[in-house]
Amino acid sequence: MGADSEIKTVSLRGAYAIDRAVDLARELGDVLAKSRIVHIDLSEVEELDLPAIQVLYAAAGSALARGGALRFVGTASAALCSRLISSGFSIAGPLSGPEFLSRLPSFPESRP
Amino acid sequence: MNEKFKESFREEADELLVQLESILLELEERPADMELINAAFRAIHTVKGSAGMFGFEKAGRFTHDLEGLLDSCRSGRRAVDKNIINLSLRARDKIRDMLAEEDSSGPFDGEALALMDEFRAAANLEASGGLEDAASPKPASPKPAAPQPAAPQPVPAAVPTEYQEPGAAGTALTYRIRFEPQSDLFLNGTRPLRLLDELAALGQLSPIPDVSRIPLLESLDPEACYVAWNCLLTTAASLDDIRDVFIFVEGSAVVKIERIATDADEGEPGKRLGEILVDRGAVRPEALGEALRSQRRLGEVLVESNVVSNSDLESALAEQAHLKRVQDKQAEGPSSSIRVSSDKLDQLVDLVGELVTTQARLLRTSTDILDPGLSSIAEQFDRLVSQLRDNTMSMRMLPIGSTFNKFRRVVRDLSGELGKDVELLAVGADTELDKTVIERLNDPLIHIIRNSLDHGIESPAERRAAGKPERGTIRLTAEHSGANVVISVSDDGKGMDLQAIKAKAVERGLLGPQDQIGDAEAYLLVFKPGFSTAKAVTSVSGRGVGMDVVKREIDSLGGTVSVESTPGLGSTIVLKIPLTLAIIEGLLVRVSEEYFVLPLSVVEACVELRSSEQDSGSRLIRYRDELLPYVDLRDFFAVPGEAPENRQIVVVNVQDSSVGLVVDSVIGDNQTVIKPLGRLYRDAVGLSGATIMGDGRVALIVDCAKLASSAPELEQKARAS
């Protein structure tokens, strides 16, 4: 584990379907090994399919277990949010990162 | 079998076949999309099942074979390729023909037999190059780290019988749905979020994801499914429709569907959280009683004492909120729809047309009699008839998207025939206009699109050489503009060759060698009968037949056509069409003893024509500081009789230019029920129809576009004389 205070931002880009889930999990695993706080920038995400959502939940759980946190920054676009409404993972967007997080049911997060 | 049911099935099957065509065209673009393969299979599966049930045995047997082909794609035995799409589209057309046949028990014709042979041959073919890189999912392989829910069950048949059908006349019912995928669900190509999208399309959905099984990242298998859902769905769709959403995950997910009683069913106020939790089996009534004795919030108490999990509580709270929303919506009043045959709708419009005419007579008679009681009734009747007319006309309004979808197939088939790669983009498919107008627009639009494909869009090699993408684009857009709809068809092809058009027009005698015309007018030459600049006659166009038909049809719809083109960049043909053809708001005017109606949508103003201006002979008046050309209806239609000293000019705006129409007097607005002119008057210039007035006399409806286009010519003649 690197410096605890270090915040690392991971910028996601494009559509995340199952074909990118393994790479995403590996990338977040690497970042979590070095940084306590991880910021996920959603600004350029077009789509998050269920495998990617699960990876984000799992990574947030791991961050929390290590005393850190996974947070969202940037703006989740209206298109991204609208694709997640039917599955209960979002409401109509665009949403700021914290708003997006607050709409993810039971998302692992540290209480302030 | 009752003919009414058969007809109803035909209509539904037709919708499914339209849907199937659209799905197949999308599948051609994304052949590996399992959701599309499943959707195509479901559509054909439904047609097959219902065809047999309604006595269309031949179509049922034929569809069964097509279903076999699609099933081989769905199960991964066969990849989706061009051949499958072509075959399926041809089969879809054949099914439509079979369903239209009067006798559905006869033998298969040669085409059907050949197609069925092709289905079987294609279904038995193993896909070359493996299925993973084509349309088929990867074979499932269990992941040890992922959770395994209870053994999968088919969508339960054990749902109580009373829940088998939706409520009478499409009443919405509420269902509680537990969707618990197995861990290997992703590996057979299923995307659960898409299933939930389909579920949401059935009605009001409240999905609550259960994420409690997602492990920490270190233990996560990124390709395994861990999430389950508890959903509340309020829908008028049947239980079978809900089950159909999950039809392809029967072996890889637990799906439990149960109907729940809403408060509206029971006539009770909103359900309490405790009742919902007990109802869902999340808490025992005794434990609930104990928790209720505490003065704190029930949910907190139950979670803290580990009686219910957080997830159960979230689900129950969401259910409570959902039921409240449904109750509120039901309190607002039911909203449902019924299917009515278009013939009945046409009859209704005809009857409303007669009613409008009769109402005009009543109003006139009451004015003549001068009876205050009768006048009051006539005025109230007038208001009611106006509302009835507006409501009836709105019933005939349909989105133009249904027509747009047909053109995707035209573009696909034709671009294949011409060796071109062309994409059709449709914008404004929700734009509504009268169903009769939509039907009559079909052929003109097909002609325009075919022309764009044949003459506008270049071959891939030509496009490459011109630095353009190989794939050409035809863009179809529709939007409202006042009482009209503007439809434009634009392509990114080579544009129109203005010099070639003019040269051809001179060669065909449509234009004198010395004639000077503007670009906009020159482009319209392509709509003249017999005009064609194609060097070779193809099966698509080049016979000079088609574009003149477009112009004639648009004229008969009371619309206008204009063309814009840029060499090397493409062309745009713009059609401006009135929203409806049945009843319009008109302005009634009189010339001598004759009455005319001008569509109110084009009327800009009414001004007095001073005798000094009439005498100048220029056929121009000063209007809002500009010179306005005018056409005298008395001269144009050769109406006999002396013109009065004081006359009126009605200023109309057609195709962005204003023209004055001189009349003796303006009577006022008029609800005009349009009647077609008889065959003898079909070619009468300047008239688009007729209407019957309140006193039984006929008024002629003026084709303002035609009169406006002749104004400059009349002005020139007047100057010359």
C-alpha cells in the first residue's frame, strides 16, 4: 500500500460491457493497491453494463474494507443515467458524481 | 372461426411482422446482438402460435420452419449472416402474403416450398469461423468463485389461476417479480439490464437491485453475475407477456412472478410497511407485533434486531412507494386504449363532415328566422360540433414513424441491388399527421428515396475517390410547421447537375433555349413528366416516371415541393404537406355570385383594393411598403358579371412568398369539409376541391399555391398589354 493520503483518479471512457469487465477489475485492483482514496471520473462514460457496475461495487467494498473510499467525480451523462433507470441503478440524469453514487442502492461507502 | 377474431389477429400479426422487419434490419447491423436474435425469435414464435390458433394453418407451418432457423441462431448452432437476414426478410414477406390469403388451408406454392428448403439447409449449416466471433454466445462455463442460487426453475406455472389473464379491458395489475440470475448468465450472451428494459416497456416498473451478493474485488469474478432484482410491475400486459421477457433465461435464472393486490383492488388506503413485510414473508407477524410496540421507526427496529435484512427493507419500502404511485395514478382516472378499424374511423370522419355541413345550415337558418331561442341552441351546437370535429380529427393523427420504418427495407434492398452502401437516418418519427395523408405520402417518398439512391448517392469507389465515407447517408426528417408538416429527404451524394438538367429540359422542349430561370425553378424541372437525366435506364429509375408522379401527388395533397442541391455535397427535397385533408378552417369569399374557400392556414391579411390601383393595370399593389403581385379571381376563373367598385385583396403566403387574391367580398371563416372534385374537373387549374355551404350551395376550394405561381406570369402579361 502506498501513501494513505494519496488520491488517485481513474477516468473511465466509452462503453463498459462484459468484454471490459476483467480489465476494469484489474485496473481498479492495481489502483487500490497504491491509493487509499479512488476517484472514478464518469464524465466520458457512455454506458455501464452490469459486469462493470458489479466491479465498481466490489472495488468500493474493498476500498472501504481497507479504510479508504471509492467516490465518483465528474458528471454522469443523461444517456448513461437513462440506461440504468430500468435496472434501478440510477434516476434521470445528468447527475454529479456524488448524486450518482447516492442513487446506487447499498453502495459501499464510508459514513462521514 | 369468427371473422372478427381473424381480422384482429391479422392486424396484430401485421404489427409483429413490421416489428420483425425492423429487428432483422438492426440485426444485420449488429449480427452478434443476442437480444435482437431473441427479439426476432419471440416475434416469430408469437406469430406461429397465434396463426395456428386462429386457423391460419399454412402460415403456422411455414412460420414453424422459420422459427427453427432462428432457433439455430439463438442456440449458437448457426451464426447470423447476410444469408440468414435475406432469408428471414423474404420469409417475413411470405408470411404476410399467406395471412392475407382468403383460404389458408391450400397447399404451399413453389416460393414457399423453396424458402422452407432454404430454411432447413441454412439451419443445418455449421457457421464457419466459429460462433464466438459472430452472433453466437460463448459456451457457458461455471465459475467456482461465483455464488450459485437455488436450482433454476422455469418461470413458475404455479401462479394462481386468477392471475393468468390481465384484468378486463386492459386493466393494469401489479406483479411482484423476483429475478435471480445464475452466476453464469453473462456467458450465454444475456444482458440482464436489457431484460429489465423490456420489462419496463410493459408498464410502470420499480426495480430494486439486490447487490448483497457482490463480493470484495479480490474475490470477484468479473464475468459472473451477482446481482438479483425485486421488481414491482404494474401493467395491462398479460402474465404470459411478462413471462416472455424471461423466456430465454429459463435455465439460467430463478424468476418468480406473483400478483399482488393493490389498495385500489381492495378499496383500502395505502398499505403499511409492516403489512408488506409480512405479505412478502420477510417477517413473521409476531416479530412485527413486537417491533411495533417500540416507539421508534419500524424499519430501523427490524433491521437492528436482525429480523429483516437491509435489502428486504429497501424492497418493502420501494413496494410501498410503488403501490402509492399506482394508487395515485388510478385516482387520476383510468387510461386505456382500444383497437378500432380504420374503416370505422373513416366513416366517423365522413359523418362528422356531414354534421359540420348540417350545422352550418342550422346556423344560417337560425340567423334567417331571427328566433333568439333557436339561435342560442344553434350556437351551442356549433361549439359542440367544433369540439367533436377536433377530437375526431385528432383520432386520425398517426406518427409518421410507421412509414419511415418501411423505407429502411427499401433502402437496404435497393442499395444491395445497386451495389451501394447506404444508411437511412430518420428524424422526427413521432411527428403526427392525418392517416390518409400518411398513406398517400408513401409512394412519393419511395420515389424520392429511390431517386436519391440511384442518382444521388455515388458508388463506394466514387465516394472513396471524392474523399467521402464509402457509406452514403439518406436523412429523412419530419417536423410540424403551423398547419403543415415539413418532410425533407436529403442525401450526401453528388448533388444535382444544374447544367445537365437545363440541357435536358431544352432537349425535351420543357424549356426554351433562351429562357432564363432561377436555380430553384430549374431544379423543379426534374418533376416534369418524361424528364430524366439518367444515361442508362435501370430497374430503379431513369425511365422518367416517378418524379412527376411525386409532384402530382403532393399537389393533390395541397402540398408543395422544393429542391436544394450543392454539387458534390448532396441534395435535399422538401415536401410541405397540410396536416389533414378532411376538414380545414377556410376563409369564405365571394366573386359575383360564386363562392370560393381559401385555406385559412395560408391567409395573411385582408386589405382593400383601391379603384386607382385596379385601374393602373400593373397587377401590383403596395403592401407593407413592398410591391405585392395579385391575381384577380374574377379573371382567373372567368366569373361573369361586373366587378364592384370596392373590392378586397386577401393576402396569402405560399412557399415563403406573398400574393394577393382579389375577391368581391370576404364573408368570413368557414369550417370546410373537403369534397373531391369529380373526374371531369380533375385537371381544373387553381382548384383543389369543393365544399357544401350551409345553404346547400357549392363553394370551390382555391389551390393558392397554383394561383401564387401564376401571379408573376399574369403580371408580365398585364404589363405587355
